[in-house]
Amino acid sequence: MYIFDNQSEDFRYPQGGIRENTEITVKIHVKKNFSSNPKILIEKRNNYDKLFCKEVPLSWTGTENSYDLYEGIFTIKEYGHYFYSFVFNENNSSHLYELLVHAEDYETPEWIKGGVIYHIFVDRFYKENLLNKNTKRKFVIRNDWGGIPNYTPDENGKINNNDFFGGNIEGIIKKLPHLNELGVTAIYLSPIFEAYSNHKYDVGDYLKIDPMFGDEATLSRLCKEAGKYGMSVILDGVFSHTGDDSIYFNKYDSYNSKGAYQSKLSPYYDWYTFNEWKDDYLSWWGIKTLPEIKEENKSYIDFITGESGVIKHWQNTGIRGWRLDVADELPDNFLNILRRSVKSHNPDAFIVGEVWEDAANKFSYGNLKEYFCGKQLDSVTNYPLKDAIIHYVKNKDCSTLYETMNLIVEKYPPQAVNSLMNIIGTHDTARILTVLGNESRPESKNERAVYKLNKDELKAGIKLLKIASLLQFTLPGIPCIYYGDEAGLEGFEDPFNRLCYPWGNENTEILNHYKFLSSLRKNNVFKKGKYKCIVHDKEVFVFERYSKKNRIIIAVNLSDETITLKFKENMKKYNNDIISDVYNLNPYKYLIILSI
């Protein structure tokens, strides 16, 4: 009936999310005599509904084989999510194609592109002079760096997350030369604000750094010292909930404040939702230690984003960006105001949201999110790519990876694509080496706590990790190394994925591989170069990153057979003097080939 490929520049140009008022050219091949006057129907998405926007007639441009060729040009003046479809006659139309249109002034920071992000779970990275934690709360100081974090519940059935190994901001400063050797350009810190737990997602005081980690002067010094190495610092903003043990809720009288739990007259009372004051309140995912915030509350919005608010307070210390925890639980209005606050202080600041799904088609609480419409996020955590990479290397089938990359390039604005936080492991997921090497996950938590890959599993895991990390570093976006992945840390779910960095006991084979990848990233094509898949044949995945002046090809072979790649021109093997138009790619190996 018709031929059209929404993921091809030959049929839709430009590709990706498109700027307001930009001319969009669409071409379609229609079977001869099927339609005399096809049109494009454009509809704006309104959550689950569609609203008529416009119809655009298509012009006949010629014939090819048994098809008539048609072309149409249109613009969309208002940013948002759209569908478009082809109407051939009263009874025939195509299926719907998605189109994201972003604000005319939407840009993302240039400094983040082409770099490497390093994610640090502060308590477990490095300790330089153990700090005292002056508090009424119970906590445990661990003297066994590298030991298994406590995972057993107390007598009340509660896992307290209150054991500390002593990692701190001073320790990060001490290890900046190590991060520099690794090619790191941005350090992303898990939450550092005062809180009861070791993970700090239960915020106690937004305006104070936890004394176990340091103080405001220490953070400023980290930003300054990191800057000498060309590194910037990104903080984790937890704005959907606080801790129950906080200055704002104050359930345990830990603070000299009138918290919402203590009094309805508290200045923070309206931040929370009580079904029945004071013990029946809404909490994040039903976890009572994490009371939910009403992010639409004006007092709370002003506290976070106002002229003397949390955002600007910490940006004044020298940080250069924010990672927003559970961004899909933050209302559009809150995200819009937060972006204005962040960018008004520093237009070059970076905002990345934690999103686990397709960020261009994400529904949350019944609303279609507007992350990439230009008023909210610069980037998201690229979980779809993580899942696709793991599926490919574990199952020897690149189909999901191929489809995922096509959808990203088709839907996301290019400036967002080049800023994506590409992950293969985080503090919320099992360690990537364990995921790739483990053959049988132990059933009991006690077994998983002490589990280590055997010799064969480790060998297989390293082989697959090298390929997975290569894809992470070379596909569009910015690789984010979860601390210790480069050293060979293992572990299943939280807290076993949060072990201490093994200083002096790193797996040097893996570490050297990551240093190699960071060196490869210095090729300018990885900053904003376009992506094109060349081969996607189950076990074999070959793609190129290219610009007007540069071209680099990444080829991966997970089959049991040697394959031959033949190019139209001579190419140069990376870090090698070999020049040829034919290359053999051995089983479970990869090739990096440059244009000459």
C-alpha cells in the first residue's frame, strides 16, 4: 500500500525531536492508483487523547517502479507531543507516528558532551580522616573497609541502613588524580545532605551536608580542586520525599524544630499529606521512613527554588549540575520552576532526571511527561539502553539494542541524545560484572551476600563486560561509571551492590580496559557525532559515529564464527597501522575502525 520509515532521513527530515517552527519534510511512496490526494493529519497529544492540529496536503513528485512519490513540508509552532499519520481516502489511513516538538530556546550544556561521568556512593568510595557524627541517633562505625554492609533487620523487622564505612568528601578530593587517569569529566555524588541513613535518600536537612561526609567548605574545595582537572560536580537532589527523621517532619525529636509530625502549626505541616494526623501519612512507596512531599505546595517550591532556596544555595558552592531522584514523581510545574531556578543562576548547569523508561513517551500518574519539550530536563538516566546492552551481550541477540537505539534517535532531541547518562549499573541495580558473569543466582539473601563469581564465571563476565562497556562508551550519550565497576566490584541487589571500593585490590585487566575506553572517548566524534547502524544480525552489531570530518566504526561479534567486514574505502584499525578495506572479526571480539 505504501512505504514510509519514520526512522530514516530519506522519509522524515530532520530526525529526532524537532525545534518549534522548524520545517519538517516528509516523503512517502504510495502504491499507484491507491490514492489520488493523500494528506498528513497532525494531532497534538493530550495525555491519552488526541486533539486536531492541522492537515497538510502532499504533492506528487514522480514515480518509482509501481509507486507514486509524494512529499509534504510543514511546521509546528507550539512545543509538545504530537502524532501524525497519512490519510489516503475516507477508508484508509496509516498508523500513528510519534513526533516530539521542543521549545525554540531548548539547549543542553556543551561541557558535559563527549565526557565521562563517575558516580560515587560517598560512604563507600574512600575515607580520609574519619569524621565524627554528632547526633542523638544510633549508628555503627565499621572498621572493616570492604566488609559486607549490614542487611539483616533489627528486632522490629526494620533494616536500618545505619552502618558507615567512613567514605567522605575529603576522600574524593584525595582520589582526584585516580579519577583524572580514568578520564572523568563529571563527578556525580549520591545524596550528601544530612540524613540518618548511609544512602542519604531520607533527607534530614537540605541546607546542611552530613557531618560524616564533611561540610560546605569541603564541598566548595572539592568543586575547586576537581575544576583543576577539568571535572565538574553534580549533586543528587531528592525532592519527592524527606526522611521522617528530618528537621521538616521530626518524628523522633532529633531536631530543635517544630516538625509536621509534632504539630499542625508547624511551618512544614502543609508539605505532607496526613490521612489522619499524625501517624497516618502518605509515604514514598509505602516506606514510612520516607514521608511524601506535596511538590505543588508553594512554601515547598519557594524553599527549594526561591532566590535563597536550596538550588541556588548549593550552586553557590561551585556545583555544576543536578541529578533528580525519581523525576517521574515530580509534577511538571515543579520541574518547570526548578529548571528556571537552576538555569537562572547558571545557564550552563546540567539537569539529569532519573527515568527508567522511554523518556519521550513516559506517562506518570496518568500524565504524559514533558521532559524533553525544553522546559524541564537536559538528560535522563538511560535505562532502556542499559537493558538493551545487557540483553545483547547475555543473549547474543542485538535486535532489542537495534530497536532501542532507533527509537532514541527517532524521538529524542539531538541535544538530549548527546547528553544522555548512559549506564550499565547503578546503586539500584546489581553490579554489572555479577549480572554478566553469574550463571545461577542464589535464592537466599545470605548466600547472595557472600557470593563471588568462580574462576570461569569471572573470565566470562570480564569478556562480556568489555563489550558492554565499549557499547556504553561509544553509543550516543555520556557513559556513567558506577564507582568500582572499573575495579571489578561484584554484588547482587542493594546493599551488596554498594561495597567499598577495593583500593589496592582492583582487577587491573578491567581497570586498564576502562582507561582505554576513556582514551577512546577523546575522539571528538563522540561529542555530537551522529549514529548509524550498519549491521544488526543477531550476534553481530556494527554501527558508526560520524561527523562531516570524522568517522569511527564499532563492530561487535558475539557469534562462534569469524566474520568478514568489507568497506567501500580503506579504513584504519584503531591504535594500529593496519589499513585495509577488509577486516576479520573473531568470535566474542570487537573492532574499532577509523576513516583515513
